[in-house]
Amino acid sequence: MKYPHADLAIKALLYEVVTWPKPGLVDPVTHSSHPDMDVYTFIDSSLSLRTYFENAEDLGRRYNGKLSNLFEQLRILGIQAEKEMFASTKGINTHKGAVFSLGIFVCAYSYSISNNCDVFKTIQKMTHGLVEHDLANVKVPKTAGEIEYQKYGKAGIRGQAEAGYPIISKIALPFLKQTTGSLNERLIDTLMKIATVTEDSNFIKRAGDLDKLTELKKWSQHFLDLGGTKNNKALAYLKNLDNLFSERNYSLGGCADLLIITIFVALEEGII
């Protein structure tokens, strides 16, 4: 059996990790904010998720019940996928966010094509009530997402999922459509556009201060205002940002996950 959505999911993961330069993220040249991993770690991790994406595609293709139950079945597959990811990376968290979001998109695309419906609306129905279930009812917060929800009221990627990923449909994809240049340039510019609007839980955790998000958005917008990857001053500014992120141990892990999804949908829709 062919698995076109799983194929594009793997491609999206690989496209993201080879895109360079990405401030505070792993790419083929630098990984200072993530000294425990490199581009090879991400390649190993990506390939370990192949079976998961095939199973997610199968699940979406054959499912005919309530969409919230579809998500619960997908989560069971995701738990196993995380174990396989950690086994391939010797315990390093490379793609936990992608297991969540990209798994949703693979499953939702497969379901939506089989049932002739909109993928973003499908995701909204799949994840209805997710924030309340996962975050609002937690008595003792343990994960970064749970802590930030109780401390700042930020729902993070779960909030994006329940809303149908509006950052992807309304901001990242339209932006990517109008970009020009090499694919690498287009993806860097899109990453920085995502950083202008995302409440990146990974960045918040590393920065230790919600107010730093305002700085991140200003830095990202300034890069774009300078002309993005088409302008040498902007590229020099991006290099300085990368150095700053390395010094302060900042990471754009949440933005990277959203870039992966943007790449996946762009591949699905023929935008790239």
C-alpha cells in the first residue's frame, strides 16, 4: 500500500532540519542551543517515525466514527511513536512536538480526503475540548505546557490544535505562498514570520520570562523588515541572533514544529 501523506511527513521533517541558518535550532552547521543533538540525530529520529505516520494515515483513511475518538486513537499511536523516537535518539527529545502536530495533520489529511472535507475543520473537531482536558483540569502541573498554562494562561500548541492551527492557515501558509528565492530562503523567512506571532512554549521555558516573547517578536520582525534572506544586512542580523540564542540558550522549538507543519501542508497543496 502507498502512503503519500506519510511520505510528505518524513520529507517535511527532513526539509526543516536541513534549513539553515535557524537561530537557536539544529541545522547542518550549528546546534549550540542543543548540544546533545545534531542534524544526524534528527535524521535518525525522522526515519524512526515512518511506521507511526503510516499508521496515522491508515487510521484516518478507514475511520468513520466520532472525530474526537479519532484523536484519542491517534494519541495511542503517538505514545508508541515517542518510545520509538527516544530509542532511535538514545533518549533525546527531537520530535515530540512533531509527533503530536504532524501526526494530527497526517491523520486529518487522510480522513479529509476520504470524506471530502476541510482538513483544518477536521482538526478542530478532532481536538475539541483538548485544552480543558489536558491543561485546565491538571492539579499538579509537571510539563512545560501545563506549567505555562497555569502560570501565564497560555494554551500553547494544544490551543493551536483546538483552534485548527490558525497560525498555519492564516499566517504561515499565505506568507510562504508569496515568498520568492531558493527553498531554503523561503523557509527561513517563513520560520521568522512564524516567530513574530507564536507564543513558543519552548522559548518561554528557556527564557524563563514571558516578557522575552515581546523581544523575540521584535527581533523576528526586524529581520523581515530588513528584507529577510534577500538582504545581506538582514542575514548578518540573523547570524547575530543565532549567536545571541546560543549565548542565552534560547530555542525556537515550538516555531520549528510549526514550520514542519507548514512545510507538510505546502507539500500537500503544491505550494512548494
